[in-house]
Amino acid sequence: MLIKTFGSAVYGVEAITITIEVNWLNQSGKDMMIVGLPDNAVKESLQRIESAFKTIGYDVPRTKVVVNLAPADMRKSGTAFDLPIALGILGASEQLKNSGALERYVIMGELSLDGEIRPIKGALPIAIQARKEGFTGLFVPIENAREAGMVNNLKVYGASHIKDVIRFFEKNETGIAETVINTREEFFNAQYDFELDFAEVRDRKILKGHWRLQLPGT
């Protein structure tokens, strides 16, 4: 069975959507392989995924599985493709109900060996690109949810474990609260959130021809 999920690759300050095609082939051989110019960190995701599956009670397919990261002529790097690849394998091996809904979301996250989802880099440009391309929502690690949630008109979900994401799709896209950020309030508060305040200046000293502000406790 062929399943498509979507991730994203960040190059500089821009993100490019990556289509993750997972095909469970009904033929001998239990090897899983990733093609589409993955680096070593991406290839190693298969070991992390296998460990996570066994920890949470899912089966690793015993026939051949091919994962293609498209566009195939673009180098893919990092560990953030673990989660979409894992969900694609579950969908292709018919272990995930409602797997067709996967295509409506961009999904990113590194997996630990027990299935916990670790933080990624570039959540904001990924969210911007997901909204631009009309995806329903974005899944990111819980630590990245506030950053991605700054983008409006996009449902952003923060997850801490792969089991939470699996339940979300099996329960008809429910079970995880959407991250909602009031950008006006965040901007207003940021204007007054300073690490240092000139009201705390106690003294001024000249050090080698330069002014130095002396703060309490320094």
C-alpha cells in the first residue's frame, strides 16, 4: 500500500515541502530503505523508528518497504523526518486507521528510541510554508508549538509522543489541543520584556576609556 505524508526542509530562512512516499511491497525481504538523497542522519531514522515501534507495541513490516523523499534530486538532512516517515510506515502497513488524513498535514519531529518527540529547528518557516501551500495543519514537537503557532490561519499541534499523534488520526483528527497564539498580545508584551532596565543603574564607571554601567549585584 502506498501512503504519502509531508515534511519540510529548511534552507536558510525558507522552507520547502518534502513529499514522503512510503510503499509497503508485497515481496520477500524485510529491509526498509530510504531514497531521495538522504544524509546519514535521515537514513538512521529507520533504527529509531524500529525501536519506537517495538516500544509502543506496533510491528515493523517484514516485507520490503521503500521510502522516497521527493523531490529526489534535493539533499535531505537532519532528524526531523523521523515522525512523518514513521506514520507513513504505519499507514502503508495498514496499522494506522484514517491514514488518508495524513496528506492534509505537514508533520515534523525527531523520535527517541521510546517514541518521544524531540525538538526541531526552523518551525516558523515550516509553518509559513505549510500555510502558503494550503495544508490543514502542522504537527511539531511540543517545544516548537509556540513558535509555529505565531502563524495564523494554520492549525498547529504540539505533540510530545508518537502515540499522541497516532491517536489523533485514529480518533478522526481529535485529541490534541490546537496551539493558539495571540500575536498582538505577544508583540505588546515583547516591547516591555527587557532583560535589563536603566532604572536599575546604580553607578557609572570609566573602564579603559569606555563607559560601564554598574547594576545592582555586579
